[in-house]
Amino acid sequence: MEGPGLGSQCRNHSHGPHPPGFGRYGICAHENKELANAREALPLIEDSSNCDIVKATQYGIFERCKELVEAGYDVRQPDKENVSLLHWAAINNRLDLVKFYISKGAVVDQLGGDLNSTPLHWAIRQGHLPMVILLLQHGADPTLIDGEGFSSIHLAVLFQHMPIIAYLISKRQSVNMTDVNGQTPLMLSAHKVIGPEPTGFLLKFNPSLNVVDKIHQNTPLHWAVAAGNVNAVDKLLEAGSSLDIQNVKGETPLDMALQNKNQLIIHMLKTEAKMRTNQKFRLWRWLQKCENIITLAETGCLDFRTFCTSCLIRKPLRSLHCHVCNSCVARYDQHCLWTGRCIGFGNHHYYIFFLFFLSMVCGWIIYGSFIYWSNHCATTFKEDGLWTYLNQIVACSPWVLYILMLATFHFSWSTFLLLNQLFQIAFLGLTSHERISLLKQSKHMKQTLSLRKTPYNLGFMQNLADFFQCGCFGLVKPCVVDWTSQYTMVFHPAREKVLRSV
Ligand SMILES: [Zn+2]
Ligand SMILES: [Zn+2]
């Protein structure tokens, strides 16, 4: 065969596609001279019968190679650059020739070229998966390290050949295999290949996230931060990489990011740290609750009438679970619409002050409005009658009228609630919730229930003293009861005396 036939044959047997991303991320140094030569377009040769064996191997001219080998050429003999025929066949994906050379005694793991690589290393750099499969089937060792210190899986990661990575791992190549510097494929990927892949791809194979390399003692996250590889940082954080491991200089990934002044990565690391702290806190709370339940159950106190199924705690006496605030509130009074939160043991007295001062201010505004009208409007209720008086004051200042109406509205509810609260506190010793509950209960009871005859009613003075926690010139002393942790009735020093007087 000669002429056009051969030419087209040579053209069709080119070197295959260039690997995607080859040399993109500062990995040009990993190329060697042979690889560079191999990637150049092969010139067409006119006459295959005169090809030397290297050229015939590169072009995949099987007949010519066979002819030369049968004529006595030693397939193990390297060329002047110490590259074997198997290397040339592997880099050009010549499957038939590789099978042929191996059958003729070629050494599968022959080291050659500037980088002291095996044919498998060459095939991986070029991304020839069928060649990788064939070489492994013939006993190639993927754990061998090349002159740059990389094993097969490291090269596949560096040159981003995902199918080869997946195949090597499936063939029991460790995803945590270390190179000469103790770097795992994940570290190499995070450091050398900017972008989400192959870091994200490697993470699917469950690699060790927190191993460190031999020299810098960096984790994969350290390497990603060092390279400013935002996508890799994101993937590693999502996978749960540790934020606390320190490298040989005592730096965490965050320290490294602060040094590099990479604001986006600093933000990502800080946000993740905050989120993890919250998760730990939630877990701690959960464990506390579990311990609580065990203690209650084992001491015979796990009574579902006094156990909050939302907070998973034993409810203190007089407390109630508020479904708006989603927590148990000690000495619960009400969920106040005006303040938007629960009124209970901790803030009940502030609520009384709030009502008191609101009533005072509204009363003062109402008083001020009438003073304004008496001074500025030429009308009086007595002289002109109600209708004329109202018309006159509306015409005099509609704004003052509007303020008066508003103040009157707030005065009415705040005064009503204040009086109601003071009555409950001073005369009944009850909260609003307890009073309403007792009133509801009394509807279903035959005998009338006296709201004043409860264990919490200790008499007018004592009730006020206990509520506001202040004495009255030695007449009464406040009794301190912590209602957030009171589970049983308390003996009150004034109780006996007061109960008799009710
Ligand atoms: Zn609760
Ligand atoms: Zn509430």
C-alpha cells in the first residue's frame, strides 16, 4: 500500500484529542519533551515501507512494526532518549501495537523519558482510557511514582481525566494515595486545579478530608485556601473539612486566608465556623434534654401532665408553653399583643410599669388637650351646649382632636389592664392565665370556687411585696421564689397566717 492510501491512514491515526485543560493551570512543567513532541501534528509520511520502527509505532502502522520486529528488532530496546516502543504506542493510543509488543516481551512498567515515566503514565497524561485499561490488564502498576513524584491517580487528577480517576479508584487504587510530598489526589486537585472539578468529583469517593501532607502539614482545605481556589473551598467545606487543623506554621485555613487577604474565602470560612458552632450548640442542648428525660423517667417524675412535649423539659409550677414564642414561660401570665412577647416571671413587673406609665402619659395628653381648647377656642361646654362645643373644637384644631382620640383609646385599655393586673396580683395572687383557667374550671363544678382561696394568695400586702420584691417598713418581707425551677409547692413563712385570714 502506498500513496494516498497510506497518507490517509497516517492522517487518521493522529495522536487523538489533546486532553482538556492540559497545561492550563500552571502545570506545563509537568510536560516533558516527548509529550510535547507527541502532541505536535505528525507530518504525513509518503512511504510506510521505509519508516523506522519509532515512526511506524507513532503512526500505528502495524504491518511495518511487525515486519521490523520479526526481522530481529528488540522491542525492549529504548531509543536515544531512553523511550521504549511501548511508550510511543501508549501515548498514541495504539492498542494493537501495545498488545503485540507485550506479546513479544516488552516490559509493561518500563521507565523512560525525561520524567522516568511508565507507558501507563504517558497514556494517563494523554487521557487514553482504553490504553489505561489495556495496560492495567497486562499488569501495569498504577502505584509507581514518576520522576516528578506523581502516581497514576495524581496524574489523572492533574490533567482532569475524570473517567480515568473513576476507573483507577474502582480498580482499588486508594483515593488517599500519597505522592512523593505526601499529597493526596484531593490536595493536589484543591491546590493545582482551579475550579469545582475534579475536587467535587474526588469527594464522591469519600477521601480523607483531614489528612495532612508530609512537608507543610496542610489539609486539602489549606491547599485550596493557599491557591485561592474558591470552588474547591466551597466543596471541601460542604463535605465537612475541619476548620481547626493547624499546619507546620501553626496556621488554620482561616489564618491562611487572612494572610492572603482573600475576602470571599474569609467570609466563607467565618460563615461556616458560625454555622458549625450553632449546630454544636443545638446538639449540646439536645443531649442535655435527653439526659433530663432519663433522669426524670428514672426518678419517677416523668409525668406527661407536667412534661412539655415541645421543649422536652419538666414544666416548673405555674409555667405554660407558649406556642407563639415556642418556649415554656415561668409563672406565665399571657402572650401580650402589645409587646409581642410573653409576660411571665422575668418581666411581669416591667409589664405593670409599662401599663402604668402608658396610662399616665395618655392621661396627661388628654388633660393637655382640654387645656389647649380652653385657652385657644372661644367656646365653652356650659355656654354653647354640647353640639356647638364639639363643632367648635373640631374646627379649632383637628390635629389636637386626633391626638386626643388616640390618647383616649390607649388610656382606656392600658388603665383597664393595669387595674385588672393590680387586682389579680394584690387581691388574688394569681396570674391572668391562672385566673381564666380557674374561672373555666368553676363552670364545670357544682360548688362555687373562690379565686381568693388558692395557695398563691398570701394576702394583699404579702402578694404585692412578693410581686415587686420589696418590703414595707418591716411590716412584710418579700419571699424569694425562683419560679423558673420551682416544681413543688413552697412553704411560705406568711402562708399559715394569711390562709386563715382569707
Ligand atoms: Zn415548652
Ligand atoms: Zn409567647
